[in-house]
Amino acid sequence: MILVEVQENSPRFQSFVVEESNKGRRMNLDLLEEARDHTRINSESLKRRVELRHKTKMKPRQFKVADLVIRKARPYQIENKLSPEWTGPFCVVEVIGNDAYKLETLEESSHDTECGKS
């Protein structure tokens, strides 16, 4: 209750019973763990649904040597909000591992690679 309701004898103040208020507060405390568990379960469920949706929409891509690719711009490469979000093109020089590649710009790539020929 707010201070004005206490000073003005509002109907809410007149019908206030301390025992019922304490009883309701104890009931809320008893149900608190259940509410937390329910919220945690809902949160985990939402995370799994988002992850599943993300995985179904993602198209796995594997690049080979001599493929031309672009790369997301690093923060220091973005000068203002109109700067391009992608840099490149780059030539894939070596496949290092899972989704890891050694890249070179077209100027850096040697002339004997397929990227240098095109």
C-alpha cells in the first residue's frame, strides 16, 4: 500500500488484515522454488527451440583451395555506419581444419595459384 492510502483511510486500508497478508506471503514463499523451476524449464526449452531453428536454417559451407570468399569486417575496419560490413574478396590458399582457412588478398596471391590466374 502506498502512503496516501494509509493516511486517507481508503477501502483497501480498511479491509487490510495482517494475518491474511502474512498467510499469503508465506504461501508465495512456499511456491517460489516451483516458480523458479518452471521458469528455468521454460528458459531451457526456449534455448533449444532457438538452437534447433538456427540449425535448420543454416547451410553448412565448405570452401576449397582457390575459392574466392569475403570476410566480415573487423571493428577497426569499420570507420562509420556507412562503411561496408564485408571485406574482400580473398582467395582460399589452405584449408587448415574445421571452418578454418588461410586467406590471401588477390594482390598477395601468387600467379601460379588458380586465384592469381583469374
